[in-house]
Amino acid sequence: MTDAFDAARLATPACAALRAYDPGHDLPALRARLGTAIAELGSNENVLGPSPRALAAMRAALDDVYRYPDPRGAALKAALADRLGVTAQQIALGNGSHELLMMLAQCFADAAHSVVYSRYGFAVYPIAAAAAGAAGIAVPALPRTDARAPLGHDLAAMAAAVRADTRLIYLANPNNPTGTWFDDAALAALLARVPREVLVVVDEAYHEYVDLPDLAGALPFTAQYPNLVVARTFSKAHGLAGARVGYVVADASVVAVLERMRESFNVNSLALAAATAAVADEAHLAAVRRYNSAARSWLVDELARRGYRCLPSQTNFVLLDLGRDAAPLERHLLGEGVIVRPMGGYGLGQTLRISIGRRDENERLLAALDALP
Ligand SMILES: *Cc1c(COP(=O)(O)O)cnc(C)c1O
């Protein structure tokens, strides 16, 4: 008898320690079964969609789809550099910011290094560290009772967790899945404390949704701190999640290192065209922000009237804290055609993450809650 072939035994230790991505629900199957009678509030997508100019640019780019994309993404970098007040040399483009978050660990950390992140930070950070073979240091989050950022990042504890072998700190601001944030003063204090040999990666996937004045974000600090890396994406407020395009802004030497690892045509031509046009459409982004702010506060109020507490959020989702196992409620909602994100995988089984949907979707959610036995 021959042994069954199992390639897992051949994988590198770092790869063997990983688990494949768990997408949660099988959305294509649910859509096929339930049709339009479904409210998709599980993936933090922008229900207003992308700028019409982005869609038009994408359609126009179709004619040339037989050609390779611009491997440098020069037009998109120029548009971003102009908008953000940085140079094109300070920008790296990714197939979504997820790819860049992974590449940062691959380029700067290996088995000799450690990577610091927060206990309830974005799920990609521990995966990026593990895939690079580095040791992950999960710093305890702020307590549930913290008034400003319950379950959020404890920046002082994170700075204190940095060791001699630490190469990267991942911060999400605002954070997914908590929706919480830290202000610019807290970031300034962390940057002042952390040695320059440690890259501070601030993931600002939800930056465009922020409407607080004390949360300008990390970008203004890049001039002073060459070890600061700011990650952003077109997947959230720009409504281009399916196109897969994100970017980082960093010191030109950090970008040059990432460029060594980057796959030559990682961002496809349709995505480049759409993102470049999206940068130019400020009015659409403003409309998205207005809708999201209003719909989020309306939904939080309606949930509160029904006795449901949400963590404070500066994003396009809220984390509903049930205070007891949330699995039965999640099942009930699914039965009513309302898809939310279960949080057991994060160790937050008493919570559900709920994206801000269209008005009719948000109302479906409330109706489903009102239909609870
Ligand atoms: C959605 C998200 C991302 C980005 O995802 P991409 O689609 O890969 O750009 C990055 N960080 C956080 C915290 C997110 O929630």
C-alpha cells in the first residue's frame, strides 16, 4: 500500500501553520437560493457603488483588455500623488490593500523577527506575520468598558510590546471589526516612542468615512517619520471592492523595497482605469460620506431603541455587542434573509458586525429583529 499523497507535508513550516481563508457564508449560493429577498450586510461594501466616472473608465478600458496593464500604474500614482500631496515615488499599488499588507511582512520580517498587532485588529495582520514566518505579538485590546474605544487598540501597550526583534506594527484606524479609532495625538505619541527600525503600518481602509476633526489620519506624519506606512484602499468608500486595488504611501525607500517583491502586473488595467477616475470624482465621495454618516446614526438609534448596543464607529459598519452568544440571533437573521458577519473567528462571539446597507436593507434588518419570537 502506498501512502496517500499530502502536499501539506511538503509545505514550508510558515505555510503549513496557516489556514485557508474562511469566507463565512457562501454568498453566491445564498443569492441563488434567496434571489433579491436578501440584505447583504456582511462585507462592508459601499452600497452606493463606485463613481459613474469610474464605471465609464472601466468600460472604455475593456477595448484594450488584450494588452498588459501599465506595470507601473503611472496614471493612478500621479492622480493619487496630486490628491494626497506626496510624490509618485512614495506610492506602491496593490491588488487590494490586503496584498500590500501581506507584502510588507514578507519584505521586512522572517523567522528572526516579531510583528505587533492588537488582539481585535484586522484579521490579516496575524496571517501576514505567520506567512512570513515571523512571531506574532497580539497586544491585549482596551477593555469593553473603555468609553472612547471599547475593544480598540491600546497604543501605549503596543509601543511597550515592541522588542529588539520587532520589525512591524500593524494598526488599523478606524479598526475592522470594532469600528473604533484612535486620535492623531495617540498616533503621534506612538511614533515618537517607537524606534525607526520598526515600520509602523497604519491601515486606513475606512479613512474616507471618518467625520471627526481630531482624526486627520496618519498621512501628515509621513514627512517626519520615514518608518511610517499608510495603507488605503478603493474597496470601501470608493465602492470598488470587486476591482481589487489598494495602495500604500511611505518613504520612497520603503516603496522601493516593496517593488522588488511586487508581481509585475498585480493591478489589472480595468482596476487602474476605474481607480484613476474615482480619485477625480470628489463629489461622489462626498455623497457617499454624507449617506453613510446619516444612515449609520439612524441605524444606531433604531437599534438602541430596540435595546441593542453598538460600539462607537467611524466606519461603514457597526459592531453590535449583544452581551451573550450571538449565534442564535445570527441564525435568526439569516433565516429572514439578512446576512451579517458572525465574529466567533475573532473571539468576539457575543457580537455581530453589521454593514450600513441601502435604506431598504437596513429596514429589513430592523424588521427581522422586530420579528424575533
Ligand atoms: C476591507 C479592509 C481592507 C482592504 O481590503 P482590500 O479590499 O484588500 O483593499 C484592509 N484593511 C481593513 C481593516 C479592511 O477592513
